[in-house]
Amino acid sequence: MAANGACFIAGGFWPVFCRDMKSTAGGLRKNPIRPYAVFADQTPAPGDAGGRLDKMRGAGAGVSKRFDDSEAEKIERRSLKDYLEQSKELIRSDGGPPRWFSPLECGSPLESSPLLLFLPGIDGVGLGLILHHQTLGKLFDVWCLHIPVADRTTFTELVKLVEITVRTENHRLPNKPIYLVGESLGGCLALAVAARNPDIDLALILANPAISVNKSPLQAVIPLLSLMPDKLHFSLLFMLGLMIGDPLKMVFADAEKGLPLQQRVGEILQGLVSLSSYLSVHSDIFPRETFLWKLKMLQSVSTFSNSYLYAIKAETLILSSGKVQLLSSQKECERLFHALPNCEIRKFTNSGHFLFLEDGADLITIIKGVRFYRRTKYLNYALDYIPLTSLEYKKATEPFRWVDFATCPVMLSTLEDKKIVRGLAGIPSEGPVLFVGYHMLLGIETIPLTLHFMDERNITLRALAHPMMFKRPTGGNLLDISMYDIIRLMGAVPVSSTNFYKLMSSKSHILLYPGGMREALHRKGEEYKLFWPEQTEFVRMAARFGAKIIPFGVIGEDDIGHVVIDYNDLMRIPYFRNHIVENTKYAAKARTNDTGGEVANQPVHMPGILPKLPGRFYYLFGKPIETEGRNQELREKEKARELYLQVKSEVESNIAYLKEKRKNDPYRNILARLLYLGRHGFTSEVPTFEL
């Protein structure tokens, strides 16, 4: 059974991290009780935590690299089969009050890890995160609440039980947040605890919280359930047919994408067999009496949670599925989103009730994209950033690969001897490094730029981006903040002097566009023109940390589109002028106190662009400019300005060089590139002009 990653054994043989808890206000106690489940092939070695800590904390070493592939390979995929098998074993000799357990497959918690308490849904088993245990264990100290099948602890008592744990752990580690992850009933439980403890630093992640039961068809179903015989297993049919929404989606989560077709089909068939073989597990979890008890509890829970929403101040993330109608709904989740002052929402239209058991809902990736992970009271954008694993990177960037294919970028860099070469060999591996360049139309050049740095050099570019990409808009017609999840996932931070300083101190590779939105949303006839502010702060900051400054130029926007309606045209039309003024006002509210400058005054609008048959993007990274040892010199305003103008001049020279050179590129047109790829294979590197 060890090969399957799950062992169920009697007490004493394996060291088990397990906590037992009274069901009322009796307090937390740690007892050598018989283990309910061991979720690991072997006990974690004592030294493992230290090694992972070095990789995760990022302090001093920087966070410019993804995880090594070896880290991802150590993660054994779990499936619906594991959930059913382990649930069956967990409830086999169930009894006693609700209690906490920590899956051993999560590994030893790191010293810097915040506590994560998982509050289960109506099933009460506590294994709802089984597909995520190993990845969560790298970032959190994970505890799961188990509610025995025969337990009849009331909702109020469950709230007190969780509350005791929260207060105890907050007293022990007052400077760390406590994460409450709740699904369905557990979501209501998390809301109630947060409402009763506004002074404690809580972060709530609510998956389909059951706050709308009183408005659902369940009101008519509950009286009928008490009249039905046990052998009808109505509760089982209800769970798998109605509440889950799409049971097959959980089966398809077992089949890893990227496998050969024959192997993937085999995994799907095995999942279907497992599903049909273990349906009886749900009838064990939900005997009629237990199911009725849980449904009646939900009636009071919904009223309780909704009545205390005004008191909740905690940071909240709502995960809302589209195929859920009985215990939750996207409409009710939207209502909750607007009712809570510090809340984000992410929607999964094709998912059912058990979101965490389905494909396409990787909790760790969601947390990273929302930037919902922090180790202390306040989010540190530099040190709290968690680099992507190779699997996360592949999945996150897959929808954007077409941009790289269509523009077929030519990356050029400059070596120490000033020789220009194709590729990124001239880019320093160690930070801090500051890339300063031109922002093309709509900033589309950042997609190939980021991809090639990751693919060729395994370097994460930490972009300084507009603050509106990080804060929920309070009005206007700005894009939904979830549209920027990929930007945050790739390591971008809000532009500010504080974040700039933190990235420099963590030895990152930093991407800065001094022209910002003014360049990316330029007017007609302004392509390749720099709009840099007069401030020279980035030069002084680089000198303070001895960073290398790499000026770079990029061209190609005029080969993909042409601006036909610009800011000046839109401002002449009252309808669009009102929208621009309103959007700019709300975008400015997103900035931090130390943002200031040009960012604070950039108008937010969308120019009208006439697309063209895609041409080609060209990038040229100049020779790194050393600032180490020049801190004192560059404190002088004139010296700093001289270097600032040198960087700006090199960016303009790089652009001019590329514009001239591309005239001799026989593969500038996409049709010529397609013919070449058709002859040499679509993974071939398309040639360009001679250097």
C-alpha cells in the first residue's frame, strides 16, 4: 500500500502528527491517540524542512528561478480513488468528537509556514484537499478537521472548537496569519469564526460556501428524506448526481494531461471503475440520519453566517463553481463578494460542488495568482512570492504560446566584449539585474520576453507593473482583476519605491518600463518614441545595491497593428471621455502612497487598433552597465542624470539598430516563416538577418 502513498495502520508504528480536540469549549489537547491516516510513503526526514526553507524563503538568495524539476517529480499525484480509499479507512472505526489531523504527506512544516486549517464540507471527512496536500505542505502547516459520521456536534459548538484553535495558535504565533480554507458547510464555519474574531489576522478561502440553502430546492426535499427507506440510498444519489454537478470531471482529473493518448484513456477507464467500485463509501459517510442532521444544520448555518457578514474584516477569497445550484450558487457568491470589504472572487464555470477534487482547480496556483500568500501580517511582494514549478509554468503559459509563435521573436544580447549574439547568453545569471526598456503597444512584447527568459535561462523577470493590476476596482469599467492573475503569477509587483527596494535587496531580475502606460497606450505616429519621466530614481536605487543595468530595445508593434483611434480622438467624444476620466480616477486609487510620479497621472483608455498580418518581434539587450562601487558617485544629481540619459540613449540606439537590421530579415513576414517551418519542422529556430 505504500506504493499508493496511503497507509492505514494501528498506533505506535509510524510517528503521526495528530491532534485531538474536544467538541466543546474544553480546549486543545495533544494525545497519543491511534492514527486515523498516514498520508506518506515514509516519515519526513528531520533535515528536509531546512532544505526546503532555503528554497522557499527567498531572503538574500532572490527569487529569479523556478523550482527545480526534481522538486516537481517528488510530488505524487493523488486522485479520486485515493480520496475514496482513505475516506473508507478513516471512517471504518470512527467515533469520538471532531478533531484535527495533519496529513504526513504534507511533510514537516517549515519554520516560516503559516497555519492552514481545512474545514470540510457536508461530508465532514476532512480529506477534501487530498489532491493538494503535498503542494500545500510546501507552504503551510496544514491541519484538517475531521467530523465523525455519528457525531452530532452543533454548528455553534463547531464554531467554538475552531475558534479555540485559532486563538491558541494566534497567541503562540501572533505575527503570522491563519488561513481558514472551507468548502460548503466549512465555508460558513470560516465566516462565523472570522466574524467572532475580527482582531485576529485571518485569511479566508471559501469554496462554494453554503450561504444560500434557505433559497434552494432543499427546503422541499428535507421533509421527504425522513420518509424514505435506507435502502433507496437517496442521499448517495443526491450527493453524486445533484450536488457534485459533474462527477465525471473528478474522474478526468485523474488522467494527467500530456500523457500518450492510450495511457490517458487507460487512466480514465481506471477512474470510472474506481468510481463505480467505491460508491458505497458515500453511503457509509451519509447514512440517512447523518445526512438529515447535516442538512438541517445547514438551514441554521445559512441564517447565522448571513447575519454576521457585516462584522467580517478578514481578507477573503471566494472560489465559485458554475454547476452548483443546491448548496451554493454563483449568484450568491457574487452577493457575498460585494458584501465583504476585503474580498476577491474567482469563478470556475464548468466545475461542480467538490471543486478541490476536480481538474483545473489547483489551489496553490490559485493562491499564487491572486497573491494571497503571506507569512507575516503584511504581504511582502518580494519575499512572499513563490516561484512556479515547471508544471505550473507549463500550464499557466500554454494559452499564451500562440503570441510567441505568431511573432517568432528574435532575441539578441550583448557580451562583455560588446559582441552581439543571438540568444540570451549576455544576460547575467546572478542578480540584482535591472532591465530598462521601451514598452510597445499594449505591452504585448512582455509575453515573448517572459517566456524566453524562463525557457532559455530559467529566470523569472519581476516586472514593476501598474498598481491597478493588484487591487480590486471599486468602480469604473476597468478589467476584472482576475484578468491579471497570470501577471501576478509570473512575479510582477505593483510599481513603488518600497517594492523596488525589496526586489533589489532580494537580488531579483527586475523589469522596468519608465514610460509605463504612456508608451503602451501611445497616440498615432508615436511608435518607438520614449516617454520617460525626468526622475532618475532607478539609477540611484541600482547603484545602492550595485545592480547591473541592461538597456534594451524592442520593435515589431508596427507589424501587428496600427493605431487608428487614439486618446485624443476618444477625448473628443463625450461618452468615451467620461469613461476615461472615471477609469483613470479609480485606477489612481489603486496606487500606494509611494507610487506617485507618472503612474499617478496616466489616463486609462483603450485605443482603436487595426490589426495586421503578424510580422516579427526583435529584442536587443545592451551590454550590462555596472553600478557596483558607484553608490557615492551617483548620489550626486548630475552624475545620476548622466547615467540616466546614457541608459535612455542606449535604448533608443537599440531600437534604431533593430529597425535598420530587420529590413534584411527574409523571414520577417509570417508566411515566409510558415513555409520555413513546414520544410524544417515546427520546432526549428527560424533564421534572421546576419549579425
